[in-house]
Amino acid sequence: MADFSGHWAFTFGVLGNIVSFFVFLSPLPTFYKIYRKKSTEGYQSIPYVVALFSAMLWIYYAFLKSNTTLLITINSFGCFVETIYVGFYLFYAPKKARVQTVKLLLLSVFAGFGAIVLVTQFLFKGVVRVQVVGWICLVFSLCVFVSPLCIMRQVIKTKSAEYMPFFLSVFLTLSAVMWFFYGLLLKDFNIAIPNVLGFILGILQMVLYVMYNKKEEVIVKEHKFPELQNHVIILHNDKNLPELTEEQIIDIVKLASLISCTEKFNVASYLHENVAEVAKDHRKLPKLQPVEINLRLG
């Protein structure tokens, strides 16, 4: 029976390594967006700092306990990847976010981890040391799973799932399942218990993503302009004209939809982005050039 449990524990441990590998890589699309926009925008560094700290703790715990090679392999990779993420975040983050991230790193990774190692090495021995470190790992693993709550709160507040990586939620849920069974079969509840919460929060994140991602699609559809058929728009190329705002464009289209089938009307139109530039002197606005639009609606 022990061999059977050990075999399945190894199987779930390998599967946990595979899924956790993708968990650590799942934020790559997020950091690609940051790279393209050259800004961290609304993204937070907390999940990555906490994940780095947790990975370091699990490596320490694995070295204190036997038969935990699979914990060492995946968390070593996790330390490497999370360090890159944090460094990347610091490079593109604004000054305020950068300072907060550095403070968090100093407080958790250096001061926190260093204090845990020193205290457990000098005050505890043998099995007691393993138990103490195990409980500490349990608590901070819960922090890893709870840290996305700040992102979930932002999603609910803004009603937008833009800053919630969907694939991260999926892989976190799968990882929680694998490591739960791994810890259960090894009778190591320090590994099993946190992953129960991880599974629940992972499901909640996916539900929120589906809810608010659909709402975003509905909003985009509602703001689509009505289709105009058989129309001719003549634009005057004048570089001194200011560009239209989105609200002005919407007003023009709404006005056009009220005109009868063959009626002609003049509207002031300005070239956008590639054709028009904002007038340098806002105190002396140029005269509006009339544009004739022949609309045939229906």
C-alpha cells in the first residue's frame, strides 16, 4: 500500500511540476504587453514578489525534509522566473510603483526570508524545525493564492478583465489540484491544505474573467457606428485643422443617421491622425472647411 501511494505521489508530483512550469510562464503575455506599451499601467508587482518569496521558502522546506526532490526542482525554476519578472517590472514601472516594489522585496525576500532561516536554525532542531518551517510555508502559500484578490477587486471595481491573466487562473487551478493530491498521498498537509484554497480562488478568477470579459464585448458592440450605405465623403486636406475627438465623431454619425434618404448637408470634418495635426495655436482656431456628404441610408 505504501508503494502504491508513493507511486501515485510521484505521478502527481511530476504532473504538478509540469503544470507549475506553465503557471510560472503564464504571465508572459502580461509582460509582453508591458514591453509593447513600455509601461506597467494597472499591473501589480505583489503576486510576483510573494510568489518569489514562497518559492524560496519551499526550497528551504524541501532541503529540511526527505523525498521532496520534486519540490526543489519546480521551485528552483520558480525562483529564477519570478526574479526575471520582478526585474522586468522594476524596469518599466513608474517611480512610485518601483519604490513600493523595492520596499516589498527588501521586507519579504531579504529581511523576512533571512529572519526565518536564522530563527529556525538556531531555535529549533530536527523534526520540530521541519514542522515550524512547514507551517510557515503553509501560511505564505495561502498568501500566494490570496494575492490575486487585489486583481479580482480591481476587476470588480472597473468591470474590466483586462488586467486578469486568464491562463494564469487556469494553470493555478490545475496546479492546486495536482499538488493537493501530491501532499495528500505523502500525508504532508503543509502541501495539501493551501491548495484547497488555491483551487477555490482559481475557479472564482475564471468566473470573474468570463463575466466581465463578456461585458467588455457588449460595450464594444454598443459603441459601433451605424453602417452607412452608398455614401460619399469628401475630405479637405488641411494640416492646420485640429483632429476630431471620439465624441465629435459619434455626434456626426448620429446626425447623419437622422437625415432623410437623398438629403445633402454640410458638416465640418477634420482629418484624423495621419492627415491632420492639432493646431499649434489654440487661441486662433482655423475656419472650418465645409464638407459635402451625400448619404443614401437604408
